[in-house]
Amino acid sequence: FEYYPMINGTWLDSSLGEFFNDLLQHVLLPYVRTAYNCKSCAVGDILIRRYLADERRTHQLHFDSHAFATVVLGLTPPDEYQGGLYVQPTPHVRSRRFVHLDPGDVFVHSFDLQHGVRVWQGARHSLVLWIKSSEKAVAEGTTPWYDEAAANGDPDAMFNVATQYLQGAAGEVDLQKALTWYEKAALMGHCDAQNHLSLLLRDGHVDQSLHWLRLAAKSGSATAQKGLAFAYANGAGFPAPHLSKAAKWMRRAAEQDDLEAAYVLSTMYQQGHGLPVDP
């Protein structure tokens, strides 16, 4: 469902490069450099992504953590599918807004915007450019814009710095640094950081883990709501399983379009686990 004509600043598909490079160099890059005051911005990767039935329908809410800016070029007429690209600036689905893109329309966003894709029907194709702040960042696979923003107290940047350390994106995995940055962001109310911190503390620090998981769930994170539901269902950190509370939190996650939560909630109705049987 993905095709990469460019990786790390190098065209792998020369024919597409010849066709697209003029638009890239004279329209798209100048716009991004001006809009984000980044004269040294350079393209890292380009991909063509599709969403088809029985292949891929969703891309969950996320940051493009490796890109300073992202450019999305619409390729499919919007009357050929339902749903599409959405932005969601807060944890709760009620802040979700879908972006209307006709073929040839361009949507540009910076690294600190959460977004995702949800396609209910039809097929959707788009061309995506991931842009870094310099050719050096492209060559080294680094994300220097996060370090500066995190040092200035940006919780989204702190979260993404932590994730870089957790995944070893620019070097070796460093769990202690990941924990440190997740905790800094979590203390500022960043629910994704709270959820990740909960996961990292789950083994050996159950009470702390549940503390952060509850905070994230109450802040509206569907992922945390689902995680808290599983904790209640399994009795993880509790004296015993509590299926009615598990159903309560699973329903909240399902109502936010979490597909796994919706499926689990349906089985809870079928089996009467914490809910009246309702097949």
C-alpha cells in the first residue's frame, strides 16, 4: 500500500523524478521554506500511499515524528471514497476535522499537528512528501527541530524526543532518556506521553503506571481508555477484575472510533461481560 520513489533525498524512480522535480523545486519546497521560515529545508522521502478495502482503511492518529513538515498531494477525486485525511488537535475525536482534497490540491502541515486517515468506502490515493529542516538532517536521519522545541518547553516536542529515544531512531535505544522526556511531557498534561509512560512503568511500577493511564484516559485518549478497560478486565493492578468498569472505558474508546475497542465491546455484549447480553 506504499511506494517510495524517493528515500533519504535520493530518487529511486528516475522517470517520476523527471516528471515531478520541477514542481518540487519551484513550487512546493519554496512554499514550505517560506511558510515555516526554513531556508535550508530539504525533502527526505516521497511516497505514494493507497487505502483499499481488504488492504488498509485507517492510519491511526499520530505525529509525523521524522518530518519537520509534511506535504500531502491529493490524487483521488473525493467523490470516489468516504472519509479521508483528518486533523485532530486534541486527544478527543470531537476535535477531528476531515480535509477536503481534490486531485492536485495540497495540504501542508508542520511536525506538531496530529492527524490520521480513515476511509470507510472506496479507494484513496495520495502523494506524501516528508521534509526535514536541512540536507544534513536528511543524510543523518536526525530531527534537530524537536531538540530545540523540547528545550523550550513544548510538550509535543518532548513526547517526540522521548519516542525517538524509545525507538532508537537516531542511534541506540535509551529507555532512561525516553522515560525522562515522557515524564516531563506527562507532567505538562500531554496525554500521549502519559499513556506511553504508563506502558513503560507497567512492569515493576504498577501503581505509577495506573496513575498515568487514568490521567490519559480521563483526558480523552482513546488508546488510554482502551488500555484502562483491559486493565480492569484483567485485574491488572486491581484486587480483582472489574468487568463493568472495563465495559465503561471500552465503550468510551469505541465511541472515539477505535476499531479494536469497538470489536471488543461487541464481544462483551455477546458474552455478557460487564454488560447485559445483547447480541
